[in-house]
Amino acid sequence: MSLVFPHTFVPWFRAVAPYIHMYRGKTFVVALAGEAIAAGKLEVFVQDLAILHAMGLKIVLVHGFRPQVSEQLAAKGHASRYHKGVRITDAVALDAAQEAAGQLRFEIEAAFSQGLPNTPMANATVRVVSGNFLTARPVGIVDGVDMMHSGLVRRVDGAAIQRAIENGAIVLLSPFGFSPTGEAFNLTMEDVATATAIALQADKLLFMTEIPGIRERLDDLESPIDTELVLADARRLLAQLPAATAPTDLAHYLGYCVRACEGGVERSHILPFATDGALLLECFTHDGVGTMVVDEKLESLREATSDDVGGILQLIEPFERDGTLVRRERTEIEREIGTYTVIEHDGIIFGCAALHPYPEAHTAEMAALTVSPLSQGQGDGERLLKRVEQRARGLGLASLFVLTTRTMHWFIKRGFVQVDPDWLPEARKRKYNWDRRSQVLVKRLV
């Protein structure tokens, strides 16, 4: 039996609550590479997807089958052939694709049907719906190469898929489609997932792939993953990369992410299936584990508005409860909302600080400086401090002070010095809580 540690579990669970609220009712199209299934990742992936489904997300799952088709062809003594990252599908390869699609659909539906006690699937009721939601067309002849039975998505029956997910089912799509005349075509997982996400105007398109993401320096395999890539930068990067010659090339996945965002999908992601729980980590942590392509930068440092009151309250409540911050009533924050600066990421408030001027003393107090546990250690506190300092200088003030009981050293490292509480402006001194014994620290601004 596993142990639960309340001092870590409870704060974590509260921290992810904003994501749970934000994602309820949203539509995610998730594409699982066949390599992940071949690597034995299907069962835990299905469990994670079932958790998202239980939280009220609408989910379309598209599976790939490249290694499974290649295995079928090898068993038949037939070589796999590709052109520009796309399989050349002759009659033998088409039969192999049909066999692989049927087998994988069976395995995926079986995985969703599990309900073993003491697993994430216990008490889960997940209905999986498949069908002929896709109309396909032939790729044709490319660079003089006849792609034969390889196809592209012509149309997605978005209305039918929407009805199924609105009724609580997970829609399962195989990379297989038929023309209006009934001719079968082998499609790519990436094309199916992207076309489906665009047809549904999905909130997210997530590729679970062999690629860990896009590194900040492409020539350095040890460089950090670039967790957020603006669409304009993604286009520039795609233009610099060599054209994809294999399905696992970075340009292959990045091209589909760009296409999805250009088609109206708000966010597209490249995630490593090798990382356990990558889907959950990407959805419920500040920076995630892969690369997200977005139409515009999701994080902003700005002055607060009345719409931010709820987010600020949710952010500071745990710190008020443990005594780090002095308790503030909602009406007080609503009244003083114009004094707050916030850091917002993807619609969620991750940091805040308030500036309370005392013009008669040529100083101001920075209060309620708070950074979410999900993003601490990433410089958000310093960004808030600098913005508050800028606001104070703009008011012509000579200094900035803070009252703290636990974070004195953090402020000292950033130029603050400790002073006696008698230093405080008279108006602030009258409100000073001598029982709390807060330390007073001041930083000169001029």
C-alpha cells in the first residue's frame, strides 16, 4: 500500500485545481505514435487519458501504427518504403495496414475496458466509439514517385465526432480512410490528428512521440527543451530545418503543429512518450515536459483588473493559511485591484504583488508578493519586484519597503536592508501588528 504525505499531496492537489477548472468541457485531440504502443506504453497512457476524461474533457484519440505495419511487412518478406517521410503503400502494405489497424483498435478498446481495483481505471466507465469519420483522397504521384494507396484526409465528419464526445465517449480514429467510391487509403497519424483538431477547433492537439520536444539549441542534445514556441518563431524554425525525410524527423511533427495553429487550434504540443505521465505533466504543470506551439505568447506580466480578483485570492489563500501572508478579504482586494501586478500564464494567475504608495513619506509598500509553487525558482518573483519598482519610480517615490516574517533573506539578496519598525510612515505604523513582529526591509530607488 502506498503512503500519502499530506504536506506534499494537499498543496500539489490545490495547485492543479485551476487547470481542472480550466479544462472541463475542453476538447483535446491526442495522437499516440505506434512506437509508444510497441514500447509497452499503452496501458499507462490509457490510464492517464481516462483521468482526463473523468475530469470532464472531451477527447479524440488518434493512434499511429508505423512499426506495427513494418512488422507485418517484415513477416511477409516485404520491405518498407518511404518518400519524404510518408510510407509508399502498395497492395501488400495496404493489407498490412488494415491488419495492424484492426489489431491496435482491439488492444486500445481492451485497455479502456479495464477496471482492476487499486488502479486508475477502477470505477472508470469509458465508452470508446470508432467509425468511418474520415473521407480520404490519394496522395498521388510526388516527385515522380507513385504513392499508390497512401492517402490524405479529404474531410472530417466533425459534427458526428462532436456528437459522440458530447455524449461522453472517447472517439478513436485509426490512420485509415476511404474515398467516396470506397477505395481504402493508408493515412498518417499526424495528418488525421491535425485535420481532426482543425475540424473540431480543438483546444489542444497533443502528439505523443519519440521526440522529447524542440531544444533551445538544435545542435546541442543537452540543451533545455523550449517549452513554449510562438507560431511566428515556429514558422521561422521550420523554414530553417531540413525537409523531413523520415516520420521521426523534427520537421515532420513541427510542420503539423504549425498547420494546426494556422487552422485555428489554440495550442499544439510535441511530447515524449518515454517520459512517464508526460500527458499529465504537460497539462497540469506550469512549463510541462515538451514543446507547445501557440499563436501568441501565453505568459504576460501586467497590471491586474477586476477579472483577476478570483485568481489572486486562489493564489494567496494557501500562504495566508500557513501564516506567510496576512489575510486579505475579497472586498479589500476588489477595492485595491488597481495596485496589483500579476503574472498570468494561459489564463491562470501564477504570481502577484501589490504597491501601496505613501506619497507624504516618498515611499511605498510592496505587499502580497506571491508566486505559485508550480513556478517558483523560475524568476517570477524578481520579475514582479522589478515591475513594482518601476511603478514606484514612476510615482516619483524614493524607496520601497516590505514587511515579512519568513522571506527576509530573499529581499536582502535583492538590495533591501533591514530597518526598525519606527522607520515606517506614520499611516503604516498605525496599522503595524506588533504581535506578528514582521521584519521591515527597505530598498532605495534613487
